[in-house]
Amino acid sequence: MATSHTYDVFLSFKGVDSRNNFMGHLYDNMKKRGIRIFMDESNLKNGIAIAPILAKAIEESKLSLIVFSKNYAFSIWCLNELEKIVECMNSRNHIIKPIFLDVNPSEVRHQKENFGKALAKHEQKSNIQKVQGWKTALTKEADTVPYWPVLAGFYLQCLFELQATMAMSSNTYDVFLSFKGEDTLKTFTSHLYNSLKKMKIRTFMDERELKKGEEIPPTLAKAIEESRLSIVVISKNYAFSAWCLNELKKIVECKNTKDHIIKPIFFEVTPSEARDQKATIGKALAKHKQNFSMEKVQEWRKALHQVANLSGWTTTDRNQSDLIEEIVKHINIRVKRVPVISIPEHLVGIDAHLSKIESHLDIKNPNEVRMLGIYGPQGVGKSTLAKVFYYKHFSEFECSSYVECISERIKGKYEIVEVQKVLLSEILGDSSLIAWYNREEGAKMIEDVLSSKRVLLVLDDVDDEQQLEKLAGGFHWFGPGSRIIVTTKKAKLLHNYKVHFTYEMKGLNPAEAVQLFSWHAFKRNEPDQCSRELTNAIVTYTKGIPSVLVKLGTDLFSERMSYRQSEVDGENKQVGLKCNLARNMPKEMFKQGRQCNVETRRLGTSLEQNLRENMEPLDMKVQKECFEVEREDDDFKHKQLETDEVYEEESEDLVTFPGIMALLFQASAFIISVLVIFYFR
């Protein structure tokens, strides 16, 4: 039998470390996204054994977030909570996600620093077997992959992954509608159904106005089981129908045995009438006593009572269209499927950018159509910023589409017509409805389909004005409240197209760049002392371009792992050669590189010569991979160009030969940095 999940997430944490800052922000962020959370609000967790209510909450949660902080292991309560979570993981397919707040995974895994001190203290007061159980649980959870270090952008990344976990489901339908046809089919329920469909929420509604018989057919029972959520419209005559009551009984059964959600709507009745079976609902149940067994009627009473105690909506003194809009927004957040777009791990520095474009786009304004262009050099994070906004807000729109790598698609096997079809297939959800043969027909269909919809559209990597004209030809193409984001390397394109707002995406600042590089190179937030100079040199060379930092950091980590493995295997002959090369490199190499001529972006002659003489053929492959990450520096100005016109023409689309050579030598410098770090290791 499937386990009922009352909560999506159970939070395990040490209050003194995180309650008033980190945990508060995390809790608020998750709650806004409709994630059901259990968080123990008591300031002090006294005693040794965890309270039964907490043990039950862990058992009834789909996932646990464990926040390992400096004082976590000093609390016997927290350690017992951890043991219970691990027990549920082993027996109930419970998911665990560890978060390391101001501690490293190795401190938890090997019980070092505060974790070692805490367990040593516990050994003096608790039996050895109990302490060993805690140690085993700590080691097991510290080895969980992936885990979340608390970097900038943590809350977004955490939400993305949690939503993806919550969305893993084999449901055929998002919503099952239960209602009494003669009361609401041609009015409220019909409008609600159409609004749900408009938002692409998969809804099952039995459209028979008269539901004859007592037992619901197997097809309806199956539809309830295969729905993620049921909306129960309790109206004046709902309880007079044995069919409706049996439907309700089945829905409640699924809530109690599966991860099924119920949202009641009280249509011209009050929740207390359903809860206490008064007024017409009481009369209906009294009538059923004459035709059905007491046991059957009692089951219906229990089901009504349980549903009436759940949070939902009442139609009393409410405008029905406003109420339906509110219901659909709520349901949309609960059931919307997470879009399949890749967002980089370990987002750094993204929060400030996101806040600024959210301010420009102002999605709470339902009347205006707004278009924003994000521009900057390749690899600076324009697409990542657009993805983060899209992922965070897509569920608030009637429909959405994220069209990636447009310029690359059009240069490759795609024509603009194929890109138009990709855009509309996401909006309509059915590619069979799309049939045209030229770009003009495609543009007309996009306008026809989107002009009545509130849409979120992202056009990624646009490099030609014609692409915009055929994919988003004008603001009148989109319904009120729509938001369009365009990413491009060309600020001039956005200016010519007269987008409402432009946003320049710049490289990371030095502190953020160090953090991002360190995570990929050393799997920590900052380099250790002997790697600091190397890290600072690489950060200086890369100008804060995230994609280059990630590439170089990943390569360095790979090289270090390969080197260590070679030492273990006793096959370090070639590595030894590399170390010897590193010994011959001047320790001032990177200082010299930093003193290169910034205006021409050329490296010093002696450094260039060293690189040319000492790079091995094996390293050329890495050079080539690094070179593939194009770096365009918007701040760089060619002082030797004679006129502004020549500057504009050449700088818009071209990377100068000196720039290419500089990047090649800078990539080569990274390989030498690998050698240097081997030497210092």
C-alpha cells in the first residue's frame, strides 16, 4: 500500500544556528512555491527522544532536508531525528537532501572539528552503541550526492531541485473534478473546467448531467487513482447523489492511501453544513438511511466531515470569475510540471541580476505586455539568468515556451520555420496541430495563437533582427500580461527593435569568481592557502566569465584526480615529468602574466615563449576546448582604430586576432597552472 504524504518536506536543523536567518528564508521560499513543509517551531528541542508528532511527520513526508551546521551534532534531539530519517530512507523510499551550512561535508563524514567534539562529549554520557549509530547516520548522509553547499543562489537551486522531485509522478491527470451536474455543470463547474484546460492542466470531468446508479464505474475509479489532485464542488444537492458520495469516498480513500490532494469548493453551502451534515446535506443523508445500510451512510458522513475540514474556497459573496481565477492559479502552482531545461549547478551571483529583471518585468501587472532584452558577451550567463526567471515564474502564466540556441539552430539543420514550430508545440502541447510551410504563415499562426493568451516566452541567443520579426513580430502578438525575454550578444539589435527594457549582463566580481572557480576546482567555497595565488591568477585572466571559470575549474579538478589516482596506481611517470616541468617554471609566471599589455591583450614575450616550449601535445586538446568558449570583452576598447565607424563595424561581430592569440595563451597558462599546483602539492 502506498504511503500517504501529508508533507512534501521535513526540515531537520539546529535552531540556534539557523532559525532566524537561513531557515526562515528557506521556509518562506518553499512555502511561496506551494511546497508543503513541516518545520518544528519550538525554539528549544528539549529531551533526548524526539516527540511522537515529529516521528510521525518524518514518516509522512516525501523528503527530508537536513541542515548540517556547526552545533547540529551537539543536540541529541537532532541526532535522533537524523536516525529516524535514515530509518525511513531504508524502509519507506524516503528521499534525503543534506545541506552544509558553514561546514564542509568532510567534517560531517569523518566527524572532525565541532562534529568530532560533539560526539566525544556524547560518548561520556550515552552508550557506545547509540553514539556509533549516530556516527553511521552522519557518515551516510554526508556521502549523499548531490548535496547542496550554501552558495549565492542557493535558495533558487534548492527550489528547482525540490520542485523537480515533487513533480516526479506517473499521474495521467492533474485534476479530477467531482460535482453534482444539475447544480453546477452548465455554470460554475463548466467555467472552472475551461479555465483549467486553458492553463494546460490535465483535467478529468465526467460530463454526464445525470449520473445514474449508485456505484461509480471502474473508469471513474481509475481516473481518480491516476489524478494528482481532486477538486470537490460541494453544492446543495451534492449529498443527494449516492454516485457523488461514492466518488467522494473513493477520493478520500486515495488521500489516505496515496499522495493525493483534495481541494473542496463550497458552492452556495457553508463548510459547517458539510462538516456537521446540516441543512440540505443533513436531509440528504437522512433520506439515504432509508435505502442504504447504516455502515454505508456512516462512511459517507466520515468522508464529508474529513473533506469539509480541509482548506478550500467558498462561493459566498465572491465574484465567480475572480474566484475561478484564484483557484486556477493555486492549482497551477500545485500541479504544473517542471520544464525540462538545464540550469547549471552552483549558481553564483545570480540573485542580484534576477531581482533587477523581475523589477523590470513586474509580472504582477496583468495588463501590460513587456519585453526585456539581456545582452552581454558569450558565456557571461545571459541564458542562465533567463532560465532561472523562466523556471521560477512559468507556472504564473497561462502558457510558456523557452526556445534555446536560436542562432545555432538556424545555422545548423533548422530553418526559422522549424524554430517557429518548436515555439508553438510547447504552447499548444500538440505538434500535430502545427502545419505550415513558410515563415510568413508561421508568423501569422504564432500571432493568432498567442494574441489571446498570457504567455511567458524566452527567445535565447538571437543574433538577427529577422529572427525576432518572425518569432515575436510585435507587442500586439501577445495577450495582456505577457512577458517576453530575448538574450543576445548584440545590444544594437535590442535598441533597433525597441524592446521596453535592456539589461547588460556583466562578468562576476572577483569574490564571486573565486567562489565559482573554487567550487568546480576544489569542491569548496574558497581555495586553500597554497592554491590561492593560482586561483587569483585564473580569476584575473577570465575577467569573471562564468563559463570559462567553470571549464577551467572542472579541468583542474579532473587533472588533480587523475594525478592522485596515478600516484595510487604507481603509474606516475608522466605525472613526474609534468612536475619536473613545473619546477622549471618561474614562480612569478602568473605575476608576469598579470602585467601583460592590457590595451593589446597580449601576454609578455617570455611567458609566451615558455608556454610554446613546454606545452605537451596532450595539453593541446584542453587548449582547444578552452578556446571554444568565446570571450568577447565589451569594456575593451581598441585605441589604435582611427575612427568610431571602424570601431563599431569591427567590434560588433568580430574577435580580433590579438584577442584570439591572447585567449589561446591564457588557456595555455591554465595548463601550466595545473603543473604549478602539482608542484605546490
